[in-house]
Amino acid sequence: MGGRTHARRLDVWLGASCVLVIAFSALQIALFSFGRDQSIYAVVADGILDGELPYRDRWDFKPPGIFLLYAGAQAVFGRTMLAPRLLEIICLIASCGLMVSLGRRLFADSRSGLIAGGIAAWVHAQMEFWHSGQPESFGGALTIAGLWLATSDSENRRARWAAWLTCGACFGVAFLLKPPLGGGALVCTIYLMRRASFRGVGPLVSLVPALAVGFGVLVPIAACALWFWAAGGWEALRWTLFEFTPGYTKLGWAGGNAAGAFYYAIQMAFTRFSAVLAIGAVAAGIGAPVSSREREGLALILGVLALHLAGIGMQAKFFEYHFGASLPLVALLAGLGWLKVWRAAVRRGPGGAVAFASLIVVAAMARRAVLDVPEGYWVRSAERVKFALGLSEHETREELDRRFYYVADFNLAADRDVAKRITELTEPGTTIFVWGFEPAIYWFADRPPASRFIYNVAQRAQWGRDRARADLLSDLERNPPELFVVQHHDYFKFVTGDDLDSAQAVATFPELEALLQRDFEKLEQIEDFEIYRRRGQPTALRAISTTVLRPD
């Protein structure tokens, strides 16, 4: 009796620890600022809320789902950097709850799902501001929801149909975020058909789940396509996603063949981000089965994961955020493995539980998920907690951003400074144009862009740029900007295909160079950004000073 009581207390301690990790991770995410990609999504979302269309009116080459999610977040929570993070937190917490249920269904023990949720939240928070808030971040939550719906096994016929349709819809929305993420529907369909055959139904009846899931997948995709078609944006979408984007995907970093890229994606998913994931996955494979459905559950999870990783291998860039939807699946495997370790540990009493906790802590400290942010996750997370508690030396969010929120050439504080200067120079509603890769300037300044091209990759890329340049010149002629900002030191060979920054790329675009020299004069420079004002129209601008701020 005493042994069972100790075991229950240890389980309570385990559950409380997992919940605490999830809460701590959610706090970190709430304090993330924008990176470059997040600012792109937010600027396009602004346009959607103003009645504009992605691609036609605000251009990026990501699929449309992420813009709609950011627009929804800003509509509900307001136009702040916190809005999409709140949506991200909601998705994360919901995923953790569904993982608990999946652990109970697939492995006959909800503790595996609770551990998996803690691991998934911990790793997600370590992805930091740059690699979170991405399409894959939300696609992971949709994937977990799809798995949960596929495994519902309700006895009620209507409930089963609703679950199958909603499962398909989850993967359909995931497809709109990143097409390979929709592949989970295929694996879930095979799973459902196999379950139907086990119940002894005929081959035609076993096709019913496939039809329901397939219809559910098509609904959000068809609705999105119809929206673009009816609003007159289909041609812009078609050119962007089916002509321009394939050129970008060819700029992969990995050499060799498809099999090698797939293997590298597997290696990264299991070993790159956390030793907790790696050790847990190994333990899941070598430990004794915990339920009669374990192999079935592992097959389902690994099947969806394989399609995710195949998509990452096909893209062959292997950015950390590309794994955002796959890591929760790896966490489900790791949660099962750590459950097996936990069960062995608690049989040895409190000492075993202490040993388990020590192993978890050492594994968590052994590897960080990303290495491209300043000062590392531990220092950053401590400073964010101090800031939230009012104990930080950084009194404002802007001061915190200035210390922590930069990666390589990206500097959020510089974007804020340029945007602040633009608001000093212009009245609300004044159009501006940024020739560079910093859409955050538009967002912070709250000034409308003079062109659909809120950054200039399309004009600098080695493919498809003739049309993009013609469209840009047409936009600038139709809607002349009052201020023209030119960025230096934004080199993106893996995106544009060359080693030129934006300032150097002006010389490769004679029409734009002529427009800049003819119609604009340099006003000042802030860090890497030159600010030009339109000649002969001083009344359109506020009173200005030509003092050069922080010259390069």
C-alpha cells in the first residue's frame, strides 16, 4: 500500500513538473518579438484586414495559410507583436492537451502524452523568436489535432463522420501553411481503413473514412482558392507559388541525392534540437512495449513524420523552423521513451525519481535547439522572466529588443529606429518604399507600402525577376512614395542566388536606379538604412532635420 502511495505522489510530481515546463515555455513565447519572417506575415495580414489580397497587393512567396492566421490573430488580439504569439500559445497548450489524450489512446498511459507535451513545449520555446511563429509552428498543432481526431474511435456514427471530416480539414489547413504538412491525411486515411478492416467491414465500407477525410482536406483548400479567384487574385497567386517559388526551392544547401537529403532531415529531427528528444526516441525503441497498441501508434506517428521529413528533404534548406511541425511528433515518441524510463525509475522509489529528474536536466542542458541567437537560451529566458516580473534592468520592451532581438544581418532595434524616424518625417497615410528585406519598418511605422513588394527578393532573384521588376515599377509609378529607404549589408545568396546586398543590387536594376537618382535626394542614414525624400515636395513631409543619425 505504501509503495502505491509513493508511486502516486511521484506521478503527481511528474505531472506538476510537466505543467510547469509548459507554463514557463508559454511565458517565453509571449515575450518573443518579431523576426524578419514574422514581420512579413504581419504586414501581409495588415493588408488582408484592409481588404487587400496576398500576392496581388502584399507580396510574399509563402502559401496563404500563415497570412490568414496572422490576420485572424491581429483581428482578435489587436495589432501588436503579442497577437500571433497568443495564438501560438493557444495552439501549443491545446496540442499538449491532445498529446495527453493520444498517450492514453495509443500507449494506454496518459503520462507519455504529458511528458511529450512538456518536451514539445520546451523545445518549441527554445526555437526562439526567429524560428517560432512560423507556418510549421501552427502546422504542428494542426497535425496533432488531426492525429487525435483520426484515433477517436467513437461508437457513434455521426461522431465518427464528424471526426473524419474535421481530421481532413485540419490537414487541409496545414496544407495551406506548407503543402507537405497536408500529407498526414494520407497516413491517417490508411490508419482508419486498417482499423475498419479489423472491425470486419467490407472493402467498400472501409473506403468511407478515406472519402470523408479526403472531402475534409479539400474544403479549406477549395475555399481559399475560391476566395482568390473571386477577388481577382488568382493570377498573382499562380505566378508566385507555381513560377517564382520553384526557383527558390532549387537553391537548396544539401548536395547529393534525395535519399541523402531525407536521411539528413531524419538526423536533424532526432538529434539536432535536443538530447531529450534523442534519448527519449531511443528509449521508445528499445524499451519493452507498454500497451498492445504501441506498434500501431508508433507506425501512425512515424508515417506522418516520414512525410514531413520528406518534404523538408525536398526543400533541402534545412532551416530550423522547417522542423517546427515535425518536432511535436518526435516529442510523442520521446514521451513514450521517457515514460518507460520513468516506470523503471519509480520502481526504485524516490531515489529513482531523483535519478530520472537528474538525467532529464542533464539532457536538457546538453544541447540547445538553435544556436543563432545572442547569449543563448538560458540567459535570454532568465532576462525575459525578470522583465515579466519587473526585475530587469531593461525598463521597456524596446530596450529588451535592442539587446536580444537580432540574428545575423537582422536587427529589430534598427528597424524600430528607422520606423520612428519615418513617423517623425511623415503624416499618417503617407506611402513609403523600402528597397531591402525589412518589412518590419512598414509595420512599426504604420505607413502603407507604395508597392505590393514589401521586400525586394523577387527583384533581386536570378529567376522571375523581369516580371517582378516590371510590376514594381508599375506600382511606384501608380503610387509614388514620399520616402525611399535603401538597405545595406542584407546578403542572401541562399534566397536571391547572388552575393549582392540591396544597395549593390540597385545598379543591376537601371530603371530603379534612374528613378532614385532623378526623383529622390538623400536625407540621412540610420545604421544600414539610407533614407531618401522625394525632390520638390517638402510640403508633403513634416519639418525635418538633415542631421545624420549613426552614420555607417
